[in-house]
Amino acid sequence: MASKSRANEDGTIEECVDEIDTFVDSLERYSVPVLAFALRVHLSGLLRAMVDGEICSSNDVRQFVHDLEQEALGGEEP
């Protein structure tokens, strides 16, 4: 997803993923489905804020969600 901000220069994606992994590991008391749903809620709010803030377009979000679905399902078509 293209970004119109300079925020992505503050750290690498790998560093961010590592920090998120560490945080998620600290939430071991929650089941995987609960974590997945909570992350979905958070991601949806983040994507909405990015569109509202004109960091990306609605089409960028649609493509992102499509790519996420393909990655999660191993490229299966519905």
C-alpha cells in the first residue's frame, strides 16, 4: 500500500513486525481466535483512519485486504 506520509522512514517493516510479535506473545492468556478478532478490529480502525487522513485511498485498502486474503488462504479463490 502506497503511503503519502514519511512515517515509514522512522523504522523498518521488519522492526515493526518484530515489536508486534513480541507484544502478541505477551497476550498468551487469550485464545488465538480472540487475538485474531481483536487484531481485525484494530486493523479495520487503522485502515479507516488512514483513508480518512488521506494517507491512502479506498482502492489501496481494497487491494491490501485482497492481498491479505490471498496470503491468509494460500491463494485459494472463493
